[in-house]
Amino acid sequence: MSKKQFVRTAPELTANFNGHAITAQPREFSTGSVGYLINGKITLADGTRLQVSGNAVAIGSKNWEN
């Protein structure tokens, strides 16, 4: 699979944080790897607001064809 094909065809992923769904989008990172980026804000039952961010990198994707 190429990096462009991954970004174009990979499905969105949804992560659940204590009942709050945040969607992760496929993308190419500045490092040259591809994977998923997740960003969002949630509010806990006690009113605490959290900013959620992270990534999941496809292992070895830095070496995939563009």
C-alpha cells in the first residue's frame, strides 16, 4: 500500500473516552509515516474539561511508497 492510498482509503476510527466518542482521521505525518491523528475535547461528569490528542502510526509506513 502507498502512503497516498492509505490516507485516501483508510476508514476513520472512533475512540471512546468514558462515553465520549472522538474520531481519528487518517493522515501523513511530517516524519513521513502515515497513521491516525485524534484531537478533541470532552467534559467529564464532574465538569472537568479534557483535551484529548494522540496518534497511531502504521509500523514501517515511513518506508512505504509515496
